[in-house]
Amino acid sequence: MIITTTERISDKELETLGIVKGSTIQSKNIGRDIMSGFKTIVGGELQSYTIMMNEARALATKRMVEDAESLGADAIVCMRYASSSVMAGAAEVIAYGTAVKFK
């Protein structure tokens, strides 16, 4: 599956199939929160959160690809990520784009 943030794929004529998406909601771990709270005192990267968000983006992308495959897509164009807080201590990550088939 080709995934791109551009509107086109070189040398390909595209047929639009529709919008596809994948999402996940991740919650904070109490142990992770306590250690990250200490880290905010001295500054620096919160590595456990970086890892959590990387895993969330990977899962959202996987689910988006599955959605595209169910439509018979060859690629996803105009792919984007977004995130938002859904409640205290939990965030959603969504991957979305346009599923296309090669003509």
C-alpha cells in the first residue's frame, strides 16, 4: 500500500474511492505520569510519551490501511494525522486520507 501526503502519485492516474481513517485512544499510565511529572521539573524529552504516541500513530495508520484495503484501494493520498484530548488522561490519534485505485 502506497501512502503519501501529496495529492498525486507520479505516473499514476487515480480513481478516488473515498475517505479512509483509523484511530486509537491511548491513556496515560500512572507510573508513567509520576516519572514524567518529575521530568517536567528539570526539563527534557518525555521518552515514555514519545514511545506511546509513536505506537498510537502506528496503530492508527494500520487501521487506516485496513479501511483502504476493504475498499480495494491501491494507495492512500493526502494522508494526515491529528490528535486531541478526549478526556482527562486520554488522547485520540487519528490517521486519515483519501483511498485511491490505479486506473
